[in-house]
Amino acid sequence: VQLLALRPHRKHELVQRLQGMQVGSPDWGWLLAALEEVAELDPTECCYRLKEGLASWVREDWPGYTAQERKQVALLQRRWSW
């Protein structure tokens, strides 16, 4: 949810980001199940987008965000609250 809040991602981008956070190799079954729950696959772009209505799940203070991403999430949260 936290990564998809910023922008759509392809599956390999999500895996790379998770590995970069030293989460280790994610279990593919777990990752696909989680994606089905929180994301919609855009078949034209082959990427996952956060499902509408899940903006309230996004946490600005998520430890995986960079300082720039935290600012971006704060701006998005202001827009979502309108």
C-alpha cells in the first residue's frame, strides 16, 4: 500500500524496492495475494495501482519512505481529504 500510494509499480519494481529495504526475498505467493487485495492490475501498462478507497491506509511516517517521498505522501493526503 505504501509504495503504490506514490505511483503505479510493476511487480519487479516492488520486489526490488522490498529487497532494497532488506526485507529479503519476498514470498511470491504472499506478494501476489497482497497485490490482489490492495491493487488493481492495469493490463495496458502491466503495472499495479492502489485501489480506490485505500488512501486512508497510507502512513506518511512509514519507515520505507525517503524524505522526498514523505513530502509527496503529505501532499497526496491533503488532496485525498478534499
